[in-house]
Amino acid sequence: MFGWQSVFLLNVPLILLSFMLCLEPIPSAPPSPRPRVDYRCWILMVACLVPLLVWSVYVTHWGWSAFVSLATLGTAILFLLVFVRVERQTVQPLIDFSVLGCGAFCRARVLSVLLAIFYCVAFMLMPFRLVERFGLSDAQLGLMLLPVTLVMALISPVAGRLGDRYGPWRVMTAGFFLLTCSALLQSASASTLSLSRIALAGVMMGAILGLSVTAALNALPPPQHGQGIGIAWPLHNLGGALGLVVATRMYQSGGAVYGYQWVMWLLVLLSCMGGGV
């Protein structure tokens, strides 16, 4: 009735509910000096990320070697270099780069980025594949993808308990093994797409997503947890966006069948990397 954009209205009551849950008072911590917001570095970071995301969306349309594509990417890189230089000279930086010197934190962030690439790419291609093979309606497509969320909701608390018992790294390694199996099944038989394979994707997400955050924060002292989260999620989302650029190009180059297989083999490679990190 109101167009496809109206689907986002579903988020409004969920956001209001979340807001109401946040109204519960939290015990106050001992007073501490109020940090100064570094607006200069915030503007530089936005000036870097906006052209980078614009480039990731339009590069396949513009062409990789087109002037506008190279200029947009160059602008993002230039502002990134300026941002890093200014941040290193700031007393209260927006991003504390010393956090990146922690090996365990960087290891957890690499796993999180690999996961973001996997699920962003897989769930971009799955709907196209389902519609192409089975001619599903929008409602049927939503039902076919629902097992991913359901399985993830069931696996996440189990993965958390296993992570507490055996450590998050072992559980995440098992999750990446499932990622590899899922991508191998798709690459070996790109002409089919079963519910079991879709549900397997939910298993891996439940086993990795939450534990990657836990592992990253465990690697940092409590005063740096805010910095850790501030660095973790932008990298996670940026990795997924840039992974889509490469996967889209591969899919378009190979067509519906071979392109899908090529992308799945790329995900196999990334999953193996995740298991070996």
C-alpha cells in the first residue's frame, strides 16, 4: 500500500520497546572526569567512511577504473591518512590505536570481519537463488530464510555456555568449520538450496558472532572496553560492505550459476582462514 519502504516501519515499535527497556535505572559508577568529545576527528572519520561506502555501492556501476570511482576511493584514503595522523596527536583520541596493539583483540576482530563478509554475501545471494530456482513470492522467501534466525537464537546461548566452559576460541573454530561446510555444500551443488543448508548458516552465526565480541573484550582491560566496542562494530560492518563489493563483481562476471559457485568458493577460502586464525 505504501511501497516497499514501509517495511522499515516494523522497526519503530521494536525501537520504542528497546527504549522503554533502557529506562530501567542502572547503578551509577563513581564520578570520573567527563571526557571531551573530539569533534574534529569525528568529522574526519565521517569524511573517510562516507566516500568509502559510496564507492562500495557504486563501484560496479561506475567501473573499477573510472575516474569518479578512483577519485571517490582516493578521497576516502586521503581522509583516512589525515584522520590517523591527527588522532595520534590528540590527547583524548576518538579511537585509541594502542588497542590495536593487542594481538588477541585483533585476532577476534579478524574473525568478526570474516563472519560479516560471509553472512552479508551469503544472505545477499540466497534470496536471488531461491527466487530463481523455486519462483518464491516475497512472503515465501521470508519463510525460507526464517530458519537462520530461529537456529541462531537457539544456538547463541548454547555457544555462550560452551565458550565459558572451553573458551571462545575453540567454539569459534568449530563455527568456522561449519561455515566451510556450508559454503562447500553450496559450491558443490549450486543448482539446489535446501532448508538444512540455510539453517546451517544460522548455526555458525550463533557460534561466532557473540563470542567474537566476548573474546575481543576479554583481551582488553575494563577501562578500554568502550574503545574496543567502538572499534569492533565499525570494522565488522565495513568488512561486510566491502566483501559485498568483491562478491557482487564475481557473481556478475560468472553469471547465475558459475558466479554463485565462484562466490561460494571465495567463502570457503575465507572460512578456512577464519578457522586457522
